[in-house]
Amino acid sequence: MEFLEFVKKNVENIGKTTLTIAGGLFTILSIVLSFITWEDVGITNIYVKILIFLSILGVALITSILWICIIKRNYLIWDNGDEKINICYADIMKLGFPKKDKTKKIVVIPVNTCFDTIVDENLSLYDKPLVSPTTVHGLWIKNMIKHGFQISDIDSAIDNYLSLKGIMPIKELSEQEKKRGKRKCFENGTIVVVEGKNDIEFFLLALSEFDENNKSKASKEEIIKCLKKLLEFYDINGQGYQMYITLMGTGRSRAGLTHYDSLQITKSVLSLYNEKIHGTINIVVYQKDRNKVSIFD
């Protein structure tokens, strides 16, 4: 049922892809027929020729359905020429850390407003752990280290960008308020660009604020604000590259959003401010969360 719904909602995209594939197949057929004729291969019946024509269209249709609905697995919800909004099932970490150089892309990583880089995996060592290793923020830091970056490299990249853009903190915590980690706090929606490997640019989006116990928190209103700022930033700095956004507010940011709520908010904000989109934006639903939310909702 879900597959049929997917096909139904991607009819236009499937149609365009079918025509493209069919055009390529007919071009190949025309080239072949420039060297041999139908009679050379024993095809003289007009009905057989029509059957071959329909078979080519059928192959093109089946191939486009398989490509869009099974292999590519994207659901197009808005487009205007080269400007698109897609929803897809994927793993944001695999998108951000591909094994080889493919095409340049932007991957958005929601972080806390201090841009902390300390991931605490051993909870017994610290009274108030900082970045959780199970959040997108924590997984990103761990993957950066896995791919050859040092924490000092990440800190330098963040500090250099903030300095380059003249971005100032809105407050600075005391040692009593926060004993470990960074103490300069930036406005929600602040974005820092960090270069990864294999032509990946990371947009670190300041989303959640740590409380006195280093527990992150963000409200629905703050998530909407951050998405709007992200679109404004993408409009100016995106250069038309594809951008990937994971669902926000469903986990330890404590915004209290369900996966459905987060998807609807993201879709609504992107659609409402689509004039800021100059390229393709992909909303990424973690592939293991299929049972929590459908990309057709």
C-alpha cells in the first residue's frame, strides 16, 4: 500500500523520468536502424513494430518507477525548475561522510548554542555530561574524528568562522554555571560552516541551549525560527548545492515534537518560504524511523 501511495504521489516525476529514459532508448534504436533496417532482422509486420515501440515505453516506465520509488526513494513535494523540496529516507551521517567524492552537498547538523565539541560517552566520569553520543551533534563529532579530524581542528574551524563573520555571542556563562565545555552562547539560528571531506560542507545550526545540568532544550518556536534563518542563510550562501536537513526537535533537544510534528513543521516552513530556495533541499527522515513517520504524511 505504501509503495502504491508513493507511486501515486510521484506520478509527475515518474512521467518526466520515463520520457527521459524512453528518449534515450529511442535514440539508441534510431542509431541501430541507421546501420540496419527492420527488414534486415526480419521485422516487417507493423504490429510487431508497434509492440516493440510499446515495449520500449514499458521498460522506460518500469525503470523510472524502480529508480524513483526504490533506489532513489525521494518524494518530491515542491518544484520550480531546478528548485526543489524532497523528502527521503536516509542516514544523515552516511550523507555527510560518503566513502568517496561524489557531488558537492551541504549537510545541516543541529548543535547546541555553544557549539560544544566534547562528547561524553562514559557517564560515570562526569556529573553533568555534555554532548550525547547518540544525538546528531554527537554522531557528527564522532564521525569527524573517525575521518581524521582532531577536536582542535573542529574548534579552530568554528572559532575562525565566527571571527571571520564577526558573529558575537549573546552571553557568556561563568565557570559556576558551566564547568566544562564552551561558555560563549550564540543566538538560536546562528550557522557556522565547517568543511568536511569529499566535497561536503557542514552547516552547524545552533538549535538547543544547555541548561544548568547540561541538558539541551529547544521549543517549537525556536525550531521554526532556526529553519527560517537556515533558509535565509542558504539563499545567500548555498550556491545552488543540494542541502540535506534532518528532522529536529524529536529527541534530546526536548522540544517534545513527534517525528510527524517535526516533518510537518519542516515541510511547512520550507514551502512557505520557498522563494529562498535556489537549489534542492532534502528533508531527511532516518531510515530506521519508517515506523514512526511516513514521508507521505
